Amino acid sequence: MTCDIAEIRDEDVLVACTGQQLYSYKLKVCNPQPELPSSEAGRCPEGAGYNEANQCCVKPPAAGAGCVEFQVDMKSCGG
């Protein structure tokens, strides 16, 4: 299956996909991972960032956070 961004309107993204007829695919859509605010050396554990507003260390998001998986069933129009 091949997918391309067809249109972007405000915060909505329209994705158009094509593939072999009568196949089912899993389509995983993800938002970009937010960047962690930097931390002074030794202030937070390795890989964590520092939240200045709350004055605490923050862990990076789990792998796959912000992702949704859809089942896409390609259909055929017969005649």
C-alpha cells in the first residue's frame, strides 16, 4: 500500500492510499515526538529532560506514543 498526503487544512491531514485490490493493510499514523527540554548535566537521569515550569525531570514518551493504527480494507468495484 502506498499513502500520500492529499490535503492539509488547519490541523487536519487528509491521506490518500492505494494498493492491491481486495487486500487488508494496517496503517499507522503518528504525530511527531515532542522534543524534550534540555537538562544540565547531572540534573536529570540519562535520556530525560527538564521541565522548567514545574521544576522536575520528564521522561521521554514511550515508543509509539501519539500513534494510532487503522485497518484499511481495499475494495473492488466489479461489474
